[in-house]
Amino acid sequence: MLANPSTSTTLHYRPNSTHNPPFSHTNHRCKLSLSPNCPRFTNFAKSKCSSLSLLLSRRKRERLVTVVKAFEDTSAVNDGPQSLPQPISVKIPVGDRHIMVETGHLGRQASGSVTVTDGETIIYTSVCLDDVPSEPSDFYPLSVNYQERFSAAGRTSGGFFKREGRLKDHEVLICRLIDRPLRPTMLKGFYHETQILSWVLSYDGLHSPDSLAVTAAGIALALSEVPNTKVIAGVRVGLVDNKFIVNPTTKEMEESKLDLLLAGTDSAIFMIEGYCNFLPEEKLLEAVQIGQDAVRTICNEVNALVKKCGKPKMLDAIKLPPPELYKHMEEIAGDELIKVLQIRNKVPRRKALQSLEEKVLSILTEKGYVSKDQSFGIPETVADLLEVEEEDEEVVVDGEVDEGDVHIKPNGRRSSPSLFSEVDVKLVFKEVTSKFLRRRIVEGGKRSDGRTPEGIRPIDSSCGLLPRAHGSALFTRGETQSLAVVTLGDKQMAQRVDNLVDEEEFKRFYLQYSFPPSCVGEVGRIGAPSRREIGHGMLAERALEPILPSENDFPYTVRVESTITESNGSSSMASVCGGCLALQDAGVPVKCMIAGIAMGMVLDTEEFGGDGTPLILSDITGSEDASGDMDFKVAGNEDGVTAFQMDIKVGGITLPVMKTALLQARDGRKHILAEMLKCSPSPSKRLSKYAPLIHVMKVNPEKVNIIIGSGGKKVKSIIEETGVEAIDTQDDGIVKITAKDLSSIEKSISIISQLTMVPAVGDIYKNCEIKSVAPYGVFVEIAPGHEGLCHISELSSNWLPKAEDAFKVGDRVDVKLIEVNGKGQLRLSRKALLPEATSEKSSAEQQARDLTEGNTEQSKDKSRATKFVNLTKVDSVEDAPLSKKKAYKRLTSSARDGPKNSSTTVSSIASKDENSLVNGEAKIG
């Protein structure tokens, strides 16, 4: 082709569909003609290059078209110096305050960038897209990355590596919160890879960044070139003192009974995720309504901003499969699809669909297909044939033949078969399959497995499968199966959370969800948990958290592992059900039982002959999730909801539809809970004999450092001496001792009681070691860390010139505490426990009796005469006065500030004063 120069930039481009078959041998050339007056290419004009011919690949050629159009739009711009664009900002009211949205200040080279400020919390988000489109697929190429930088709070990471690296779990969860509402707004046929990056640049500790990140991503996407339908915004809703608060602060969230994050447009809801403490469905709907009003306000303001400074959308880059391919697909595979979708079991149905897809691919990409209603030529009737024969017999005179009289007999020719690309065929096959499945549900009222829209799959559950595990349960619902295992431990097993706030956070309950490829009969990667696994695990964890006892009632750290051994939809809700049963089997005293269910929806029923009312499906399968318009997971009991998560795959839903789904989900939970009560074998509701024992005791807070010792030496020595697993101390005086057996716990209790005891005058201490000897007396250790002076005058009833003459270091003696001075120093006496001293006391008692008989003067003389005379002897402490005997037993049994009834031993051994936690029995309700 020759370029056609003109006075303006012109593009000569031979269009070629991106859906041509890969075996086509057509040469694709892109001819570009540029005028010498084009300011962008004046140098080419000077060099007398009046035309430019390029041979490019299909992808680059498409992008070049867009670039040249941009050159045409900017042809009027001169080559002089340009000033920097001025940032544009807008204040948007949200709740009781405003957020600041600013664009044009940071990230000007990105397709779209924005900063959102709430208080002193600042989120920066950018949107970029690849210049070249990727291969077409049924999954939009969108990636989201959210990161909280420690510098935002003025600190660094506590680990060895000070640079932020792999995303933490809660950052992954926020990535999912951003991705889920944006993806349904993307237009089909746009295959340029899009990346959304979001950073927390500043954090004030009051205004949470997660809801701001959702709003920032929605605004940046709306300002960019990426074609999408509507602006997305997100808010958080809390419930404090029965009052709903939009975007509550972190302090307000500590008192909130609801944690709801909602995202949507000005007219519909696209995503909700929230957790609460058995809140009724009516309250949830009120919260959603308030959140939707706040989102609508944000979207209206953002729409005005987009009109002012938004970039034009790349609508010309959208490439859809040929429309006729849908019709061909239904003609080829329609009848067989109806039969295949009636197969109830997942694996046979999947294999049948794969076989049918291969058949369709072979026809449409290799052999070719001609539509049934396509003409195969002009049909000939008998009359036409006879007419032709008569005309052939007509005699024509030479030289008188008129060209207009020549009759040409038409020949019927078959139309050429159509061929399509493999990618387009696969995309259309999936869409047609989904259409047929939805039609079957709406028209026939039956789903693939024969259930009604409200039907629940068969449920079976059992506990105690794993003998060495602390608790285990297998929950099966249809073709979805979860193996839940519970492990109990002390604080050392708690999950440490590293966050922006400079405070250590430990989770004493966490659930880890695993989805191996074997659960769907496939081969796949095994390694670090995927974002989906992290998200499903958190949903199940937050659902179960409200039924757990407090740390004071149950001091264990609880870990739940949910391994999906079979999956056909709703595996996260199966983890909730299995986890609840496993907790009871481990002896955890849960408050009540809860269950989870996943709801689906067919929104446009009028397309398939319905009345237009959305059709809600209970307990959806995997195919219904993929082909449906909604995935709504709800967990709780008959009275309320503990966790919920909704994703919309179409243009959003309204509150009436959500209300219908919530009420239908409540009926489904009631049915599931009733089936869970039939669990066989049932949960043991007692601590396993393999679970560790935890003893909780209270000591004087001022004595905690004595237990720890210098550099932790004392507590380590106690652990080594007694054989316990761990000793955990708290500043409030709570001491938790973890061990595998009761004897080691008793040894450690004895040592800690002696360390933390408070000596009292009159107490007697047996078999105490002499630590040092001085000329004026000896120092005796009555308990670890407690020493007192026994003066030489209190060592013996007889006179001693030096203490070392009768005693040496290491000797053991019995002493009595006779005085505690103002400095806390202890004065001990050995002489008070000697037989001579006891006989003197007995003589004094006899003199007192004589005085009562009237011999007062005689008794006084006798007392003075026998003051230092031994009249009787006491052989043991058992014959001592009762008060002394009681003091001895009290001190040797436990610390004075820690009586028996103030401590709690959590074990599998029952005693008279034990409660439901002590004997390990889990009570529900």
C-alpha cells in the first residue's frame, strides 16, 4: 500500500479481528502516514520522510492506534516550556467528619493516582495498566497490593529484617477487600493487565486505613483509563450504645458490637463483610442501609471529580468474541449441555463437560461450522427446471443474439465454514454453560443435584477421629468435607501479630484453613497459603470467636486447623461447622453451637421466563457459585449472626434482595444445627488426656519479679527442677503453670508459694538451712528468698560464747518467727521451740491456775524460783499449742496470700471444689 500524504495525520489500518484463528496465513500490516506538519514528527519532515510503513505484531499495532490518536489530540500543543499541573482536591463528608481526596500531586505518571486523608491517616493509591493486552481469559487480569509501612507510625519492624517484605495476613485481607468490589465493575473484553498499589503513608492510630484503602482504589480506578462501569467507595459501620457510626475510630470500635465493611456504588451494594456478636438480621439490614447512604454521598462527589480531571476510558481496546459464535455454540452443544447438567455428581459432570468442550473446539477451530439457518444456495423447483429446458430449445438466428436474452442457470454453492480462535470458543462455551444452568434452575425449579432452591445437601458429622489430637471432627455436607483439628496450649502457642501500633498483640485463638488441590481431584501447587485460604480462614475464625470462653474461664490458647478433604462449594462454612464440633470434642466450654451456610442468587429470572424476582439459592455448589450472581456466606445460630461475607458478580443488589437472602439463610442454619446435633460419635466435651494441664494461681504482684529472677534465671531453674513445660507470669500477679502431669505442677506450686509467701509473727518453719554464721548469730533461710537472723541469745537455752561453736553453714534447724521490724527484717528464735522453753511455759500456766485458787503470793514466789528450772519436757511440735500447729500446716501447704480456694487447676481430674473448667467438661449454654 502507498501512503496517502495529507495536511493532517492520517492512519491507514487494515482491521483484523483479534479473534482470527491462529492458523490463518494472512499477513497483517499497519501503514502509518504522517503529514510533514505533524508537530511530533517535524524532524521526519525535515529529512523528507513523508511516510512511515511499519510491520508490527497484532498487540503492538492495537496499542499504536491509541498512541497515534493521542498524538492527534495533542497536535495543537506547542513545543514551549509547560508548567506543572496543579493538584486538585475535594472534601467529602463521611459520618461526623470529612475525608480529603487529592489527585495530581503524587504519581503523575500513573494512569490514575490519589491520596485520601482521614485525620492524620493518609492512603496513597495508584492504578497502572500494561501497554499490551494479555491473552483473553475469563478472569480479568487485575492484581492488588496493599502495604502498611511502619514508618507511617514512626517505627520500624521488630524483626531482623527492617524492610517491609512479604505481606502480612491482615494486609492480604485488605487486598481482598479492595479487589472484590472492583472486579465486577470491569468491562468484559478488556485484557490489559491492571495493577493497583496502595500504601499507608501515615497512621494516627485512630482512623483505620482499610476502608479508606477501598475508597482510594475506587477513586483512582475511576480517574484512570481503565474502562469500568461505576465508581466504588467503601465505609465501615460500627454499633456503639445501640447507635450506628460511620467510619468509627479505633477507640469506638473497642466498644462496638458490630464490625461491618461495605463497598458499593451510588445505587447498589457490591461487597459486605462483617463480624458481630449474635446480632439479629434486622440490625444488620439497618447497618447496611446507613453504610449505603454514606457510600452514595462519596460516589456523587467522586463523579464530579472524574468529570473534571478523569482520563478518557480505553473503550476501543475492548475485544469481545464474535456474536455469531454464541449462536453456533448453542446449536452444536445445546442438547448435550442439557443432559450433562443433569448429572448430579461433580466429578462425572466435570469430565462430561470437558469432553463436550473438546468436541466443540474440534468443530469450531479445526473443521469449521456452518449455521443451520445459513443459505446453502438458491433452491431450484421443478417449474424452474422445465422453464430452463424450454428456453434451451429456442432457435436463435445467427447475428441476432441479444446479450440480455442469455439465461444463466444459477448453481447452488455451499457457504464456507466459519472458524474461530480457541480462546474465544472456550470463553463462549463457559458463558453458554452458565446460561443453560441458570435456565434449568429458573424454568425447571430444580438444581443440578435435584434440590429445590431452598434445599440443603445431606449432612453427616463425626468426632474423635484422631486419637492423639486434642479434638477432631469430620463434617460432610454433600460433596464438601472439612477435617477440623483442635490443639490446646499455653501463651507460648499464641499467634504474635506485628502491626502499626507499637504494642504487642497476641491471638489466643486462630483458625488456619487449608485447601489442597486433591480436594477437587486436581494436581496443583503446595506451599505458602494463598490469599483465598487466608481470607476463608479469617472468616471462619471470626465466626467462631464469639462462642469461645474468656481467658479467665479457660486459660488455653486454641488453634483450629481446617483441612478441606473434598470440595464442591461452601468449604469455608463447612470449616465453621467442623470447627464448632472439634472445639467441643477438645473440651472447650463453648457458649453455644453455630453453623454456616453459603447463599447464591440468579438475579435476572425474566430472561429465562421468570417473573423477574431474584431467585435465592441455599447451600450453593461450586458450579452454582461460578455461574450465579452472588456468593453470600452467613454464620451464626437461630438467634443471630456472628459473621457474614457477600460478593456480587453483577451490577449489585438492593436491600430487599439482601433481606430475603438473610432470612432464607437463617432457616438453613436452623436445619444444619439440627443435623449437627446428630453427630456420631458425639463430641467428648472433656479435655483430652494428651492435652497439657494449666494451673492458674494468684500471687502478690510485688513478688512477680522474685519468681522471674535476674535475667529469668529463677523461673528457668524452677522449670528444670520440676519438669513443667512453661511458667507464665503477668504484672497483675497471675501465674500460669503448664505441664503434662499433675505432680510436676504440685512441685512448682510449692516452690512458687514459698517464693511469694509473706511471713507472719508466730509462724514456725521446719528444717531450715543455715546460710551464714556470724559471731552474734546465724542467718537462716526459712523459704527461698527469705532469710532471717537468729541471734545467739535465741539459739539455745544455755549460754553460748560464739555461734560458730555450735553451728556451721549447711546445718538445718527449726525456727520460729518472733519479730518483723520496720525494715522488713526477720528475727527468728530456735530457743522458743526447744523443750526447756516449752517446760517453762507449762510451769507458767500451772502458776496461773494456782493464782485462781487463792495462792497468789505463793504462786508468784514459785514462779520466780522456777523461772529457769525445767519442770517438764515436750517431745515434739505436735504437743505444742494449737495456734502454732495451725500456723505450721498453713504455711507448709500454701502461700499465705494464695490459699487453695483462690487458685484453679485445669485438668482432667475432678475434685469436689472444681467447676466445669476444672474437670475439663465443656458446657453449652
